[in-house]
Amino acid sequence: MSTNPTRVFVARLLGLDVFDPLGDRLGRLRDVVVLDRGPARVPQVVGLVVEVPGKKRIFVPMTRVTSMDPSQIICTGLVNLRRFDQRGAETLVVAELFDRRVTLRDGSGSATIEDIAMEKNRAGDWHVSQLFIRRGGQSSALRGLRRGGERLIIDWLDAFHGAVDEPQGATQFVAQHEDLKAADFAEALHEMNDKRRIEVALELQDDRLADVLQELPDDDQVQILSSLSRERAADVLEEMDPDDAADLLNELPEDQKEELLQLMEPDDAEDVRRLLEYEEDTAGSLMTTVPVILPPEATVAEALAHVRREELTPALASSIFVCRPPLETPTGKYLGVVHIQQLLRYPPPEPLGNIIDTDLEAVGDQANVSEVSRILATYNLNSLPVVNTEGRLVGAVTVDDVLDHLLPDDWRAQDDTHGLKRGDRRG
């Protein structure tokens, strides 16, 4: 006999694994979908948003949920793996209700929703029953911190709920999703309506917002950047990889692009301007200007310390480019590359100049993307050095740069309709 509780709080369920009856993991809970039934009735809980392998979010109807507690969620295997698409009066609890301001019916003022309780009735249907709210206190913008205030639990009907177009904070949403990788956070952001997407983006710190922007489709990037003050937009562009910042600026009108470049720190702006000069479909237009660059005198130990840097992507961390000073791009003479596997085969004091791979030739900055992709595929490389006509390293093209270029512009928003299990979206 099931010991499944009849009341659960959503925040305690977020991130839980969702299993089918055989114990196979379906995915992870990311949100709850409720249906607004008017001001005099509590919302009905109609389903869960579950992130399945492949970082795709699907809808699981509550009719498929057989057990739900603070340790796991179990549902039938009859779910549709088509990407979740929000409909009509549906509301996402975490994305759209957390951080919403409500007015208390007892006349004691307003409060902010921090959590929501779902309750199962005798007929087996789920509905929103209670709100965990914070009355008073202040939120710290951009940091996800809350200070002071009284916290209490009230019934849903004990509060007036404002219109969906009223301004809404995002502190709670950001705090609940701080563990998400940038690509996963971007996926959640992309699925929001325009208003909510901007509210959540404004709550992020500059470095986090920069990472997330790099994973969003072009239209979302432009929308969010345009919603920022010019000064903050420049700060966020400085935090982005130069090639991603250049791509984003290319989507803006010329006057806005130049204004933002003027507001950026000169060194950061210089890197971006250099990339903007390249014609589309060239190695120079795809490359990053900040790969790992060391002199031939540097040791294996120093190189390993550099590639351990957290901000490096796996593709950039796979190679160390050896050059004569200066080591900022464009460097002195490019000498060759040392792959990370080589570092692991030599003692820590070994100079990089002794183990350079001289067989791999650099590609010219004017080389066509087709040539770059062919070299990467032929030699099974993660990155490729790019030099100018003087033999100076100006950057590196990574395999993910090439994939981003070759895939359709809207590839992040495309749905994979393969591998559907039986069951309709609402079945």
C-alpha cells in the first residue's frame, strides 16, 4: 500500500529523479504545471516538467504520476517525449509563481511567494493548496539573497493574486537553479515568455548571465542584451568569450554596436573588434582569441596548472599553443602545439619546447570554414591553431565553434521527435 503523502512542497521536489514503475530513470523534475481556474478557486495541478536525457524538457501528466514524495517521483512509462510546450492558462510554478507578489486578504499588506504546496484530494486529483510566503524584508538584486522578513504559510485563497503582467522578482527562481549548467539554464530561459525571460536574466550576476547568453539563440540574446542598461550590457559583453561577444554584436544595429564597444574596457573591446573585421565563413570569424598560450620554456607542470582553469571549455583545455613572446594574441612566432595527452606522458619539469607537435600545421585566419572542419575531422582534433600571414598565433578554432556554425541557426530550439513512448501530451 502506498505511503505517498497527500501534501508536498514544490521546492523540496525540484531536482528529484523521476522513475518509471520498473525503476528506470526517466529524468529530473524541473517545474510543475498548474491551471488557473479563476480567483475563487485554487489552481489545478495538471503535470510535471521533467528534464530527460538530452537536456530536453517534457510534460508528464499528473494522471501518470503514481507516487510522489521528498525522495523520488514514480510515474507510468506511458509518457510522450515531445518537448514541453506551455498552453493557454497553464502556469509554471517555479518559473512564474515563485517570487510573485501577492496581497493578503486580511489587510496586513503584501508578501512574496517562496514556495507552493500541492495537495491530493480523495478523488486523486492534485491542486495548489498553500503558499509559503515572506512578508517584509528586502531582496539583494543580482545575488539571490534575502534579508529579514516574516515567513508564514497561508492558504492560496487567503491572498489576492495580481495580473500575470505585473512586475515579478526572480530571486527564488535563480536560487533554485544555481546548480544548473549554463546550457541547461539557457534552455529553461528560452522556454519562458518574453516578460519572464527578461526578469530572470536581470537577476543574474554578470558572469553567470554572460555564460547563459552564449547558450541562447540569437533572438533571445539580442532581446536580453537590449533590455540591459548600456553600461551593464558592456560589462556582460566583457565577461563573454570574445568570439561569442562578436557574434552577438553582429546581430545589433551599427550605432548600438559601436556604442557598446566604446563602453567596454579597451583590451576587451580590441579583441572583439579584431574578430569583427573577419569575413563570415573564415577561420578568423569563428576563432577565440584567448586559448592557452605558453612559451617554450614553460614546464609540463605549469601547462597542467593552466589547463585546470575552471573557465576553460574541454576543447580549449585539450591543447597548449607554444609561441614566442608576446603571449597575448597576436603573439610572437607560433612554434607548435602540445596536446594534453603529451603532458600526461612526461615528467613535470620537462620544458614544452622539447615535446612540441610540429606535424600539425596551423590554419590561416582567412581559411574557409570547410577547410577548418575538414582538418579537425581528419586528425580527430578538438581545436586548431589559427595564424596570420606573419606566422603569429591570433586564436584557435574549436570543434564546438565549427558545429555552432554548421548547424541551423535555430538548432537550440529544434525538437527531436524520435524515440516517443506511447501516450498523448495530455494522455
